[in-house]
Amino acid sequence: MKRYFSRKVFIYILTFFLAVTIDWLVPRFMPGNPVQNMLSRASIQSDAAEVMRGYYTKAFGLDVPLWQQYLNFWQAIFHGDLGVSVYMFPEKVTNVIFRAVPYDLALLVPSVLLSWIAGNKFGAFAARSRWLDNTILPITYLLRATPYMWLAILMAWSLGIVWGIFPISGAYSFSMQPSFSFAFLVSFLRHWFLPFASLFIVQFGGWAIGMRNMIIYELEEDYSHYLESLGAPRSLVRKYAFRNAMLPQITGLALRLGQVVAGALATEIVFSYPGIGYLLLQAINNQDYFLIQGCFLFIVIGVLLANFIIDVVYVIVDPRTRQGMEGT
Amino acid sequence: MEPPQSKEKNEFFYFALRNNKLVIGLIVVFFFLVFAIIGPFLTEHDLNERAGPRNQPPSAEYWFGTTTFGQDVFTQFVYGLRAAFIVGLVGGGLATIVGMMVGFFAGYHGGMVDELLNMLTNTVITIPKLAVLLVIAAYLTVRGVIHESIVIGLWSWPWAARAVRSQTFSLKSRNFIDMARMTGMSSMKIIWTEIAPNMMSYLFMTFVLQFGGAVLAAATLDFIGLGPTEGISLGLMMQHSFNWSAIQLGIWWWFVPPGAALALLVGAMYLMNVGLDEVFNPKLRER
Amino acid sequence: MALKTDDLRVYYQTLKGDVKALDGASFTLEDGEIMGLAGESGCGKSTLAKSLILLKPPMKYVEGRVRLDGEELPIWDDEKMNSFRYKNVSIIPQYAMNAMNPTRKIGKMVKELLKSRGISPGEKRDELEHRLDLVDLTRDVLSMYPIELSGGMKQRMVMVISSLLDPSLLMADEITSALDVSTQKAVSEMLVEFRDKDFIKSLIFITHDISILYQIADSITVMYAGKLVERAPTEEITGRPLHPYTKLLISSLPKIGAKYTEEKLEGIPGKPPELLEPPEGCRFKNRCPKKEEECDEEPPFREVSPGHKVACWKVKKDVS
Amino acid sequence: MWSKNRLIGGTLLVVLTLLLTAGLALAQGGNYERSETLYTTGNAWSPPTDWNPITNWNYATGTTGLCYETPFLYDPLEDEMKPWLAKKGEWVTSDTYLMDLRKGIKWQDGEEFTAQDVKFTFELGKRFDGVYYSTLWKWLDEIVAIGEYSLEFRFSDPLYQQWENYLYSIAIVPKHRWKDKSQEDVLSGANKNPIGTGAYRYETHSQDRMVWVKNEDWWATDLLGREVAPKYVVDIVNRSNNVSLGMLLQGQIDWSNNFLPGVPSLVENYSNVHTYYEEKPYMLSANTAFLFLNLTKKPMDDTDFRKATGFAVDSGKIVSNVYGHIVKASNPTGLLPNWSKYVSEETVDEKGFSYDPAKAKEILDKAGYKDVNDDGFREGPDGSTIELTIIVPNGWTDWMQSIRIVRDGLNAVGINATVKFPDFGNYQDKIHAGTFDMAINNFGSSVSNSPFTFYEWLFQSPIKDRMSNGNFGRYENQEVFDLVTELNKTPTSDTEAMKETITDIQDIFLTDLPAVPLWYNGMWFQGNTSHWKNWPSGAEDTPDHMPSTWSGYWQMGGLLTLTELEPAK
């Protein structure tokens, strides 16, 4: 068991190292120069621009050789320092990210969890019901296939513009400051609802289909037939099948939660929701090396962490995995 | 005892044609395919040409209306459909092929090869697709649908690889593989002659899923502005309509058709996948 | 008379039509009898077992009656049948290796199963432990997951579970095929012991490995292509097989413990017939060395000597 | 683990949310009274992170203008410098500039505003190279404060035009708060809690907005009788123009400086949407979009070819088809309307161009561009094939449409041109490095106090490997470079001399046509009259200011617009 985990940890570290290196390399592969990009917004004389370019290149640490930049990058990571954003100069990347993350959490965690719970329930319910399988399930396939932004656009258009029930941009009213007042909460929830709902619906379709397919397999497993042969009631058979079908769904959930920090780009764009997804896009558009790196680093850590947690949780919930660890 | 299973091809078609899910899925996909192929011949307009007045709702003359620039939405739609099929075929195909190769080797060889390939798979999963597209975007002055498809394909294979790997694992332990090995066949040959045929159905289903996944991924990339810089796609149509305030101005005919087509096409793909599953897997069939 | 089936027909429904997997089986099984059921795979022996306990789609009940201990078994009615399952009829399935839920501890699973059948697990606790002892399993297995057990252990565990409610009829479906020779023997002998201890009244032991039947079966029934072809006490059938198919089956069997009868049977030219539209008359005729014209008519399954039934025109001639 | 309770809990949560959201929809009402709040948008494309007037490409909307102020304002509509913090300024000798400051101006922390603050601010450029006006000190010798309220700027080589530009673009910072700032603080500090002399104080900010609150003690109220109307100015960070459009139509935004599609129909259909002009062009002009031709490549190095390009491009079609007439086609000189007095009609008549494909063909024929291989396109005089690519950044849809029209124009006269849309970074790299064929750009052609800034960009010199501040086509002509320098050294009061020099420059420009001016991009402005009225407009009896919240434009009319607004109710 110990050997198993130490090997796992080693592999994770290696993967992390690789991913971070690629993360560092990627923005540097881009043609163009972030400082140049930043200063192109400035209204300045050209000779002044030269001087400023020199100054800011140095300020961003882009004047040293690449290998040194790489080493500095690692050093900085361990100090929790991800540098200064170019696009949101002179804000620290970590601050920028920490400010955006709560919005992602508020939007994605409920939408992922609730859609997961509801989708699984519905999928299990629909499985093996010929009627549901032929009527409602095709709709869930359609949901699963719906591009996030399209549903978001449709909802923004119908509920936001045509009927005017919900606001369609921002995280709370522009006439407010964040506070713990009731009015603010209401405003926040009203702005939160449409992006949440559009995410929920599409994800619901995905989970429901996953569950349905999985449970159908499980119901055809030998252990299900055995139970049936011994006269076990349908409820017990389905309970077992549901529990076992749940395992891959847990994997899916963990992976999805691992990506929560990546935000929901398309949805955030449609609803102007200030999460990481939108931030990342801006960083990309502005060639903001440090912000791109920072965002990716968070995403990489999130995904790796999720994978690792799955590995650990699986050992606990699925006895089958323990076999491989001890034997052979 | 199972009902006797003859390996005849017509048996596949026999069951396939009686599976509602598969048939409906096929019909929808086929409908769009035909639309994509002949659609461009039904319009006399060019993609970006100003075909008529701005913001016209659908009419006899402009079937799907016109955009803010007076472009014919129908024309963009049919070309966009073509792009969707190209992305699906190239992107989905590539992902399936790469995933198949990696999965086969990892599953078949096991041990170190498996560990290494696994790490590669994990790394690729971890690195956001956006990052790669970013670099590609920066390097290629011009990105076409094909470039986009290739990037998507090269970055979507890990899921296929994981699935294929576990399938290979289970197939590997079966007798006929042992026998083949005892006769001294090379592993390449074993994979191709013994394992692959047994997995054809599985691979085909993987491809169907990857097709849908690639189309959706492309739509998202297009929408956030990392899509092709040339031509049109359904995702780009949505991006344009969004950027040009079609929501606020109520130009619904600009953004409804591309999204609806995507949802229907990909939904039909998923439906097909389940249908195929039932056809290939007799256990799931009779219900 | 524990079990009596009468012209039992169970087909598989496929979209191409019905596969006549069990096409008229009539036999009786005495109290305490261990009946071996042999035949190539695909001959309908598993269908027979399944139809006696869990007849569900794509299997389709066509006709025939089954009586168990004088009571009618409503095998065509899934609901009504449920009260008989486990308590009266039970099965050790072919897939015993995978028969237990992999994510439940065995003890818990048994508990939940019993509870769901309205039986207090506490009551059965002692009995369960007693039987574990009988099959050489420690009580620890109850707190283990199936994956932690070896193949043989799983097999024995399933035996214990399946027989726990002392069913009148137990069917063991190909339970030995995945085991090595010595375990096969041990497992088989345990089943005999179960019968001897009256845990079960009678046993149908399904296998394609006739050799194992020599040791445990009181009688042997041979099936071919959905039909019973011969049924006789073990000594009788091994000593004097009458049906050409049985003869081939037994003669092609060199020694105890040969695993794959099928492979040996490849010596018999031809393949078993398609059961979707089986040929008229004797279903073995195409492979039968003694085939004659009359074989185009279906041979009756009749008693040629006390306790020895056979379905072959040629036998009729030979004997009478 | 998957208990029913959880599901019920989850469902409850959803239901609760729904109830809250729907049932209390009416409970909306914010911290800022709507009638006292002005919502603006159209400047900021990133969250406010910095209130440092030195980082002038990055500071939050209004940092300079609302909070920090400049010695002068510039009114582009009248082409006039307006004294602001300075009471007056004049050249007392040819190289000494005397500036008198107003008395009674206070910093928002109550300190007195004095000549020391001005001196300090300008001297920041001397102390730190990275300050954007540091090059000023190449031709400025010293600043001498004379008493509390006067300063003398002593120049070694005065660049009058540039100086005047600085006078309304350099925002004065308080010495008493800034004197201890390090180089890093000055050049890259966020300067949180800015204290200026301006009409607004920092209130708060978040990811998507910047909130300013009125400075009740603003000096201009006493000294000039001007008062800003809105108590709060909330500037909303642009997400996309369509969001602004939606909010504008719903009256959630009062003042939008976004480029919004379909403005003519908006004005027609929404009575509360206000533009500067009621009919076309609806907008004031803000800058000139040029088609840059890369003179280092064939055939763009050929003057005849460039001229033919000028005749082949139908900029009127761009104006109508792409912009729906919210922009105007450019004058052949490219000079903005506020500089029209400098346009030499004679030169334009003689050497100007307009859309005339026949003429374009004629020029090409004469210059030897003929279709020798019958592929439908002309080859160069030496028989080489011509295949040109026109680029604009991907996603800049109006420009993308525009270069399609340019392409069509070129194709129509037999020049093989295609369009491509690289991403912005790539586009920028190409024009900076000079690896493009043709590209549209307008980055440095903005309205200002002097055509000098325009020409300095258009004829940026010297030619370097990377041209990042104009002259992307790498037009090399020492004569015109010298003329631009000469213009810079012409006193702004000497209009005649300026005209002369500018006429010479125009002549060279139209003779060589290194770049083709296409249209005047608009100073996009859409107001909503539901909550605020008396917006600037071209009509009689309305304020005449350039209503812009863009960085650097507050001093050109944005601030004065605020003093003219009136609550609608």
C-alpha cells in the first residue's frame, strides 16, 4: 500500500513538473512582446517608449536569459509569487486570481453538484424504463449536446431581453457595493441565476446520460442477475447497481470539480460574469504571460489534485482497486 | 446460453436497422450531412458578401434572414455545417486514432510502457487545450478549420486512450491472444490482427463520441475567439451574433440556427452511440 | 418426486425470430437425486436451468409445466415466481466468480439479501457459519470483499449463499469449468455432502464435462440442440450409452478432468444445427454416423429400459 | 452517501433560490441613488487596478480628468486650449514659458495646490526615465517656481507643439504625498486612494466597475462657477460592446463611448438614445483609419501602384456598408475635421484622389502592370506575380468587413489581394516588424491639439527594425521628416507658419501616398436621456463638448460634459 502510494505520488510530482514546465513554455512561444503590448495602449512619444520598454522589461524580469527566467519561475512558485499581471498592471497575479475564484466557486460548485445529484437520480430513474428511455431521454441527449454558450444566449435573450425577468450581465447590480445586506444578496442571486441555470441544464443532461448508460450496464452485470435469481426485490438490485454505477460518476464529479477553477469560459463571456474563465481569455488576448501562467497553474493544480483525490477515494470506496496494490 | 451469434455482417445491419435510437440518430446526421453538402449550391450568395439589407428576419428571399452586415444567414449556416463535419471527422478521427495507438500500446505492453504512456496521457489532460490553441493562434497568421481540427484532435485523445487501454487489458488476457503470442507473432501484428478487430465496434463508438466532442470543442473555441480566422463555422456565427448585439437587438435568426444545428447534430451523434452500443452489445439489446 | 417438467419449451426472442433453445423437455427428478445435465455449450442446458428460476427476456416461455414438490412452479410469471426463488429453487450460477456485488462486503450482502426476502439474518447466522465451516471457509470471509477471495473460495461462498435457505431444488450451472481439477473435485463433493445433509433435496448439476458426473451424479441427462436425447442412471449411461451422440460424447472423453469437451467434439464432423429454424426430425441427424431416412421424423424421448430414456429411432430398432 | 436528505436539501436550495430570485425581483435598489448616479462605459477594457496618472495606458477611467487634473484643457471642437489649473500660460521669450496658476485650488486632502506640485510633477520625468514624458527633459532645461503660483519653464530647444500637448495631458500630482515615492512606486505603483484636485474622489472599485464620488469642495465651483451634476460616476468595465448596448437601451447606462452597431436604427427606434448628431454621421470624428502599404515590398514601393490603390478603394462603401454612415469618409490628406483649416484645397485638388477604378486601371496600365499570364490579375512591370495580403486583427469585425471591401476594390482593378485575420498580437508583430503587405491602422491618428502628433505618427522616424509607433509602411523621406520636426518647432500661435509647413507635408504625402486614408473613425458616443439630459450635441442651444470618457479625452470635453448634465427628473 505504501509502495503503491509513494509510486503514485512520484508520478504526480513528475506530471506536475512536466505540466508546469509546459505552462511556463507556452506563453513564451508566442510571438510578440507583452511589454510592447502593454505600452501600445500608452499615448507616448516614440523615444520615450524605448526607455519605458527597457524599464518595464526589466521590471517584469524578462531581461534575463530564458533559463534563468525558468529557474526564477520555479523559485517564485514556491514562494507563492506568480508575478505581476500585465493586463491588470500593477496588480499581483495571485490577487487577481483570488478575487475571481469566489465567483467561479459560487457559480460552478452549486451547478456541478446539483446537476450531478439531479442528473444521477434522473438517469437512474430513467434507466430501464422503456417509456422514459424513449421520451425524455432523447431530450437529455440534446441537452448534453447543447453548446453552453448557445443555451446561455437563448436564456439571456428570452429571459433577459424579451421578458426582462433576469439581468444578463455582471455579478451584481452596478448600483451596489458588495455587502452582507439582503438587497445585495438578492441582486447577487438574480445575476447568478441565469448563468447557473444554463450550466446546470447542460451538465444535468451529461450526468443523466452517464448514469443511465452506466446503470444499464450494471443491471446486466452478473451480480445483478444472481440477486434476481435469488428473488431479491427490484429495489435491492437497483440499489446495488446504482451504487456501483455511481463510482465512475464520482470520478467524473471529482474531475469536474478539479476544473472548477478553470471557470466556465463561454458562459462567463455571455453573462459578463467576472470569473477565471473570462480572466484567462483576457490574459490570452493581452498576452499577459504571468496571468496566463498563474491561471494555468491553478488549473493544473486543481486537475492533479482531483486526480489524486480520486485515486485515494477509489481505494476506499472500490475494493477492486485494492487488489492491484497488494497482489502482484 | 446465448442465442447463437453468427458473425455475419448482415446481422449487424439487421439489428442496426431495428434500433430506433440508431436509426433516428443516423437520419438526423444524414440530414445535416446532405444539407452541408448540397446547401451551398442552394444559395447564390457568398459567405461574407452583403446579400441584402441589414438585420432582415427570415423571408422567402433570405431563408434564415440576414446579419447586421446584410450577410445571408442561410449561406453562412450551410458553410458552417460543412465546417462542423470537417472538425468532427478530422478532429474526432485524429483523437480516435491517436487514442487507439496509445491505448493499445499501453494496455498491451503494460509495465513501463504503460506507466510512461499513462503519464503522457495525464499530462495532456492536465494542460488546458486553450494553452495550445493560444500558441497555434499566435504562430499561424491564418487558422483554418483544419488547423483547429488537428489541434482539437491532438488534444482530445487521452480519454479515448484511457478507454482503449482498459479494453485492451481485458482482451489481452483472453485465450486467443495467448495463443497468438505463443505462435510467435509480433506485438504489432497481434494488435492489428487480433485485438483491433475485436475492438472495432468499440472504436467506432469512440469515434462517434469524439466526433461530437470535437464539434462542441470547436464551437466553444470559435465562440471565445480562438477559432478559425478564415471562413465560417457555426461557433463563429454565434460569436458574431453575440458580439454584434443580436441578443439585445432581438436578431434571433442569427444565433438560433447555428446552436440548434450543433445541439441536434451532436445530440444525434450521442443517440447513435447509445444505439450502436445496444446493437453491438446483445445484453443491452432486448428491452 | 421432487421435480417434474412436462414438455417445457423456452425460446429466445430475437429480432430475427425465436431461437428454440429449449424445445420440449420432459423429465422427473426424484427426491435426493443428483442429476447431471451434459451437452455441448449452446445445447440448452443453461436455458433449462435459468428457465426454472429466472425466466426473463429475451427468454420467452412457450409452453410446458413444471411441478416442484407437487406444487406448480409459475415460471412464466416473474412476480409469482419470486416467492419460490431461493426458498424452493435456487441456483449456483455459471458466473459464480462474479456473482457477488464487488463493492459490498460479503456478510453485508448476505444480510441485505436475506432481509429483502423477509428473513431475519440473525436467525440464519449460525447456520451460515456452520456451512462456512463445512466448505472450509473461515468466518472472516464475511467481512471481506469478493475480490479478496480466490476463485475457489468465491465458488464455495456462492454455494453457501445459494443453499442457505435449504431449497428443494438446487441447480449448479457449470460451476466447475473455471476451477482446476482438484478444486473441481472438492467443490463437487461438497455439493454431494449438502445433499447428504439434506440442505437440498435434489440437485441438477450442469456441465459439459461428463467425467465429473461419473463421481457425483446419480443420473445423467444429455442434451443436444435444445432437446433431451438420453437420460439414465450414471452407471447405465456410462456403461451402455444408447444415443449416437451420447456415445460420441463419452467415447471422445479420454480421462477424468479433461477440460474442454468442445474441443474434443470437433472430432464429430459438422456443427450443431441453427436453432432459429432447426431441421425437421432428429436434430443430430446431420452429424449422425447412423443417419437414416426415418430420422427426418422427430424421434420420441421414450423409455427403452427402466429409468433409461432415449430419443433415437435407431435405438428403438436395436432394442426392440 | 447519496441519501435522500441531500437530494431534498439540494432541491430546497434550488427552490429557495428561485423564490428569492423571482419573488424579490422588485426589491432592487442600490446604494447609489439612481437620480444622482451617472453610469458610463466605453473606456475601460480591464478591471481598474491602478490610479497612477503616470501609467497612462492603464489607469482607471477618470484618474486623469476626474481625480487628477491638468494645467489646461483642450477643446477639439473649437481647437482651443482652455486654462484649467493654470490661469494662463504664455511664451515670454522664444524659449521661456510662464505659467500662472489659479489661487484657491485645494487637493482633496485639504492641502493647498501650488507651483511646487507642478514643478514636482514635471520633474518626475527628469528623475525617472520610465515616465512617459521623460524625453521632455531633452529640450527642457529647468523649471523655476516664482512664488506660490507661477512657474517658468526654461527650454533649450522648445518644441512648441509637443509642449502644448503636454500641457493638457500631464496630470499634476501632489508633491506632499508623492515626494517620498520610490521609482518603482511612481512607475508601477497602483497609487491606491488617489488624492487629486479634481471634481471626483475615489469611492470604490471592483472587477467590473470604478466608482467616483463627487468632491464637494471642488475648486472650479468657486472659481469658475462650474459644478459637476452627478454625485456618483460609475464607470463600467467593458465586457463587450453588446453588453453596453443592452444596458444602454434599458437605461442602465447613461453614457456609452462604445462602438455600437446599428446606431442609426437605435436613434430612430429608441427616443431616449442620444447621439451627437441626430443624423449621419451621428458621431464626431476621433481618428483616421489608414490603409498602410508596406513600402519595403514590391509593388508597394512603386508610387504609381500606391496611387492606383488610392483610386481603387471605395471608402464610401465602407462608410455605408460597414458602418451604416456613423463614420465619414476621410479627406485625402487624412487630416481630421478639427484640423480642416490646415487642409490645402489646392494641393488636394491637384494631387488628391477619390474612388475611381477607371483611373486606377489607367495608372496601372501606364505603369506597366499588365495581366501577362491571363489569370485575371495584373503582374508587375517586370512580369512578377502580385499576390497581396491585407490584414487586420481577428475579431475586429468592422475592420474585417472593411478590408473585404478594400480587397474587392483592388480585385476589381486587377490586383490580386486577399484578406487575412491574424490574432491581435500577431497582427501587431507584423506591422511592427514590417512583414505585412497591407494593413489598416489608426492607433496614433487621434484628435489632438496639433496635426503634429498626427504627422509624427504617420511619418515616424528614423526607420528602425521595429516600428512600433507609426510609419508602419516604412516610408523614408528625410524631407518630410524634417518638415515634421519643423512643424514641432513652430509656435502654436503662428498659424500661418504651421499652415505653410503642413501644406508642404500634404503635398509630399499626396505625391507619394505612402498610406491611404480611408475613413474617420467616430468618437463613439451614445447617451441615454432617461436619467440625465442636456447632453452635448451639434444642435443649437446645447453644450458643445466632445463627450468622451476615453483616457486622455476627459480633458477634451468629457469633464465639461459632466458640468452641463442635468437630472432628467
